[in-house]
Amino acid sequence: MADRVKYYEIYGELVKSKVFLQRLVIGLLVVNALLAVISFVAFSRPAQTFVIKDGYAYAAQGYSDGRSVHEVRRFCFEFAKNLLEFNRDDFNDKIKNALQMCSQELEFVMYKTIKESEIPRIVQNTNGTIKFEISEILIKAGDPFKARVTGRQMFPGQEMIDVIFDLDITTVSRTEDNPFGLKIINFKQS
């Protein structure tokens, strides 16, 4: 029985072997290099996702100050729907959401205009939902962006009213309350 070689004796001979140690070191270096490359690729991809209300999500490339025409178009769509499509139950919430998309100065002017007009009384006396069908949203890139929204507003039981308005939209910081990073600085209805 003394002639039988034990497993630890074989392992000891392998460790003593210079070739085994060289292969082990090279193998460990290759594994570490692969892990470094994978980590670099995984952590250096600069993509951010901004979740927009109602479940719409936009994935952006690396953060930049610019906004795409698509983001501005969606922003205009949201503004138009909040401003011109409502019923008596959600009128205040929709107008509040639309006004929050404006600069403070424009928000104040629009609020005052709506409050002093007949709009709240008309809305309270209208049964059903006032709809707004958007026909076209044209965007001209620049600083500020220029947008023209055309559509038709329909009160229950009445003919459709053509609505056209122009917006000047500036870029601001993105926040949780303003995921688009846009504010309307000028509103003009034609």
C-alpha cells in the first residue's frame, strides 16, 4: 500500500511545475481582462429613460440640453388635450395641468383670462365631454421652438369649431413634475 500515490502528492508536484503556474497566471489575467471589458461596456452606455405621464416612456441618448422635435410635438399634444378637451368634472384639473406647462407669467395671464371669461360657466352648463380633435402639429426647431396646433373642438350637440394656436416653447431643466423639460413662453390663438 505504500506504493500508492496520494492525491495531494500529485497536486503538490503540479504546483511545483513552472508550466502549470504560468498557465494559471495567464488564465487569471485573461479572465480579469474580460471582466474589465464587460464592466466598461455595461457602465459606459449613457442612456436615460424619462417616463412621461399616462405611461408613455421615451428613451433618450446621453443627456443633452437639446430636445427632439418628437418630444416637442408630444408636449404640444398633451397641452392641447389638457387645455381644450374636458368635461365639467375634470375641467379644473385639466386646466391646471395645461397651465403648469406654461411659464409663470403666461400661466398667470391665461388663468386670469379664463377666470374672467364665460368659459367656466359654459363648461358647468354643458352635459357630456367637450372633445378636441388635433388635425396637425407643426414644429419648427430653434431656440425657442415654434409650434402651430390646428384642430377642431366639439361641444356636445353643436357644430365643430376650428381652433388654431401658435406656441413658443423654451427648454428648461427636466424635473419629476416636468419630464419633458419644456415650458410654453408664448400662446397666441388665431
